[in-house]
Amino acid sequence: MVDFVEDIKKCMTVLKQGGTILYPTDTVWGLGCDALNEAAVEKIFDLKKRPREKSLIILLAEAKDIFEYIAAPPPDIIAILESFEKPTTVVYNGPLGFPGNIINNDGSLAIRITKDPFCIALIKRFGKPVVSTSANISGHPTPAVYRMIDEEVKSGVDYIVTYRQDDEIKRSPSQLVKLDDLGNIEILRG
């Protein structure tokens, strides 16, 4: 059996109560919460001391879930998402059902389909999208591994996942691209 079952259970309790988590992703360690809970999203902004005009990233477990949360994705969206060779966050127009504080001022939303087993299990079990923003105070360096995360961040969350805390593999933030309604891709961060 995988070694993150207890972490998933504890995350469920926290997420359902509108709390925040510190967890490993397919890129860097992330701060997370229920992406559909406006008050929980506010907690993430407050913890990071992040300006509200800098939006957050949302994780989904499967490419097909895009159809539930984006009004008019390109018809070949699944093929586009499956073509990315590294973790890629896509900025979409027309998000559906999200609170206003998670949507960018221009009406867009950044979503990544995770390939990380822990994140997939977490999101599928929770049944909703989860926020994933780097586990640092806004403007500070993004910590490459758990031990580099600031104590202020650690003490500010409701639950810290134990899975992969001793992992020393340094991961990078995701590639960031913007997708227009026709499926054209603009690279914002490589």
C-alpha cells in the first residue's frame, strides 16, 4: 500500500473544513486549499502575503475535468494537454464555478493537470480542484525541497503532509502557457 494514505485522510478533514495544507506536487511543494472555497483561498493569499491581483494555480487530476471548469476549451484540449512533456500550467479564459478571488483580473484562471500520484489521489478523493501555489512568502525564493520552506509558512497551515518531506530531488516550477480559444499556445514561463 502507498505510504501517503494517512496524509490523504488528514488532508480531507482539513480541506472539507476550509483549511490549508502544505503538500508535495509534481513541481515544488505547494500551499493548497479547496479552490472553490472563497474563505480558504483568502487564507492562502494572507499566508503568502500575496497581492490579490497575482492569481493562484489550480490542480486537477485528469484532463477531462477541464470540461467541467472551463466554459469553452479548444476542441482538441485533451490532445494539447497530453502533448506537454513537463509539468505545464495552462492559463484559460472562461473559468466556471470558481470564487472571484481565485480568478485573475482579466477573467482567466491557471490550471495544471497533475501527474503526481499523491496529488491525483488527493484531488480524486476530495472531488474538487485544489489550489497549488508555491510554499513561500510572496517575493521570496521558491523552496526547491521541503527543508527549505520558511517556518512562517509551515506554522501558518492547518496540516503538513509528511509524504516526501525527506525527498531531496530539486524540482522546478511548472512551465506556464496561455491558451486562446483556438488552441494557440503562448509560452509565458518556460
